Amino acid sequence: MERELLGDKQLSARKYEKLAVTFGVISLAGLICCFPIMPVLGGLGIIFALISRGGSADFSKEAKKGLTFSIIGTAASLLLTVGLLGYSMYFTFNELKTNDKLVDEMREQYEQIYDRMGTEMPPEMEEMLDRLEEMSEEYRNR
């Protein structure tokens, strides 16, 4: 009876090892095209690697591979996501500071939206756009 339970545990551990490796490889391969969702798959790979240990203190060779791939995939995708987000925010704010046409276009778009709704643009929105124009002017005069 114990032998059967041990065999079942080993089979279960092997399944989780394979899942850990699979999700780890997918999290690495996904860095090419869809890296913002790869931390989820990498996280699953880490979880499966941990589950595959069962009650033992050591990881099997396959579980170590899966854990390594998953950690690398998760970390790389998080770095790429944060880096891209930071760069896009920097670019957007820098563009707002130096481009008068952009602020004018924003003002036109908001006016059209509020005209379609049949209301006037709120004073807060006007103040924000005025402040953006002032910031742009200050930035150019430096």
C-alpha cells in the first residue's frame, strides 16, 4: 500500500515538474510578443515547481529547471513592462512640455467631446490645459 502511494506521489511530482518547465519556457518565449502577461505564467511555473517538491526539502533536476526558467521569465517580463511604461511616460511628458500643437489639439478634442455631450468644459479641465500651456512655455524659455 505504501509503495502505491509513493508511486502516485512520484507520478504527481513528475507532472508538476513538467508543468513547471512548460510554464517557465512559455514565460521566456513570451517575452518576444506578450511580455506584460508573462509574470502570471512565470508565477504559475514557480508554484508548480514548489508543489513538485512534495514534502522534501530538495528540488528535482526538472523542477530546478522549471523554477529557473520561471524566475528568469517573470523577472525579465516585469523589467520590460516597467521599463516600457517608464519610457512611454517620460516620452509623453517630454512631448507635452515641448509641443504647443499637442496641447492645442488636446483642447480641441476636449471641447468637441463636451460639445457633443451638450455641456461646457469644466473649469478644472480648462485650468489643467492652461497649466500645460504655461509649462510648455516655461520649458521652451529655459
